[in-house]
Amino acid sequence: MAAGAGLVALVSLVAAVAAGGTEGDWKVSLEFNPGWNGSLWNGSWVNVVHVRAQGPLATLHWVWSSLGAPSVLLVASGSPRSRLSIDWARLLSPEPAGALRVHPPGSVSSAGAVAFTKLFEEKAPGEGFFQPYDLAEFSWENSNVTLDPSALTFRLRGIPGSDPAGAFANGSLEFQVRALPSPGRSSLPPGLPLVPGGCELRFQLSGVSPLGNGSRSRFLLEVAALDGAGARRELRLRRELDDEFAPGVFETQSLVAQSQSGSPLSFLLWRSIAYGSPSARRQDGIRCRAGELRGGPVPVPPIARAYFGEGGPGTPLGSSALNVSFGGDGDGDVFRDVYRERRFLRWSVLVGFGEPPRDTFSPLIISVVAVALGTPLALLLGGTGLVLLVPRSRYSEYEPIN
């Protein structure tokens, strides 16, 4: 019994460590359009969602917005009591600089922004593009309808303001966001490792018709990054084993913001696979790849200008961008067969502060290994105990003669 109890304790401990149980949870809250009672401006929905993650020594602020291109502002504060303030009159004006501040200002340790600026459709790998969709020109739904404070989720969903070809007639583009109070692993493939205080983002196309019918066209999403003075972006690639989702070996990519000393400030992390169905089965996998990280100016969304612009900290901005393609070179047929049949695409991204997490074996597999290794030991110890407890028969060299 003692050996069995010890084995159970070992399995529980290993599983807890694998799941990140040694890290503390964060107090996370969501607020829609904080400090403003309105929701419409010039006939359009205003979506600003403030995700506040409070830890024992710091506060992480995420400001998601569909003003301009859908984007998120990331601000890390060394104060557990820091707060966000928004000057709405200035934010909604043509010059939003200085409209968004984090107090106390001296507590900010890092700040950056990520914007999803354009959706491209390539006619075929290397054969040029159709007219791109500028996401800053999209019409976005009211995100307050989808905001769930208990589940810590909401979505930004939109369609083009002008769609002469009718590609979005029965479709939409959306970003599903889930704030993360605890460590763990995403329940949907590809099962990204989750970090407390971060956000899980799912980019999704539903019902959108490709313009290149009958060709090997594919979609690409442009991702732009903006950072304060001295920070720079680096695209990293590594391969990791995974024991829960197929394929068993994943190519993991991350776009990391680093300080001048090389310390990681924030990151976007994803696996090089998207899925062509909500159930995300193995046969629905679509390879996705990040193109070359390029520097140079990018459109700055209002939420980033409101913080980094004149009167805000961290100027001037450094900027870079890359394209994430769905259906890589040489496997366009896979994209055509999977996406064109179901008109569905989902790509998952983890957004967080600090060093990107490395994947580990799941608690289930570690538990199985622990049981596999511990059972023989338990049987050995149990068998030894039984041998010691069974009374030994008395033995003598004398045998009576009948």
C-alpha cells in the first residue's frame, strides 16, 4: 500500500510540474471600451478591449482594437497596481497621439504593438497577387456582444467595406482572443503551450471564396510589429516533439521582440500548421510558413499611435513585418483540396511577454511513463513485503522413522 501511495504521489507531482502547476495564476479581467459609455462612432462600431493581467509583482496590459487595422498594444508594468487611462475624445480624433497612458508611467518596463494589416491571395506560388484586402478598411461587428468575462474571451469579426468580387458574400474574417490566467496547453490542435498572463489568438476565415477558382491560389496574412526605441524583432525557428497532436514533430516559429542587450521582451509563437475544419483533424492540416522578416515603415494603427505617438513614451518606433502563408510552396494542392472544399481556415498564435515557452511532454504521457517505470518497482517492493510476511516453515535434518 505504501508503494502504491508513493507511486500515485509521484505521478501527481510530475503531472503538476508538466502542466506548469509550480507557476502562480494571474488575476485577469476584461473590459470593453473602458471609461466610455458609447459604442458607435461615425456609424461604425468602436471595439477597444482592455485585458488586464495582475500578478504579485507586475501588471500586463493588452489593448485589443479594431480601430484601423485589428491590432493589440502590449504594455508590461513593474507595478501590480498599474492602470490604464484613455482620453476618448483624443483617441477618436484624427490625431490620437497621447490618448492612451499607463500609470504610473515610470513603471513601464516594455511596450510594443502588433497589427494584422492585410490579407493577400496569391494566384499561385510565385505568380503574383490579386488586389489585397486592407483590414483597416474592414467593417467590424460589435465585439461587446461576444465578450465573455467568465471565459475571458471575445472576438473581432469583420468583412470588407468594399467587396466587388463578392468573395465575402457568405464569409467573414475574425480574430478570436482568449486571455490566459493559468499555464497549460490549448485544447484545440496544434495544442500550443499556454503561459499565464498571455493571450491565445485564433485567426479564422469562414466561407470566404478564393478569387483564383481552379488555380493553386493561397491566402497570406501580413503581420506588422511596432516597438519602442532600441527594441528589435527576430524570427526564430525550432523543431519540437509533441505527443498529443499529429504530426508528432512540429516546426515552431516565434517573432520575438528583444532589447538592446538581447533580453526577450514579448513574442508571438505559432506552429507551422493551420487547419481546414473546426474539428482540426490530422487530414485537415494546412502548412503555414512565415516569409522573410523585413524592416521599414508600416501603417501604425490608432491604438499604437495613441500610446507611442507624440506625447507618449517610447518614441520613435521601430517597425517590421512578415507574411504568413497558408499552403506552402509545393503543397498548394493541399490548400486547394482542404480549404476549397470546406471554406474554412484557422491559425493559432500565442502572444506573451518574456521568453517564448518551450513545449514539454503532456502530463498524460509523463504519467504513463511514471506508471510504466514505477509499476515494476512497486511489484518488486510489494513482492518483497509478501515474502517477509509469509511465515517460514520450520526445517530440521531429523526425519522420524515410522
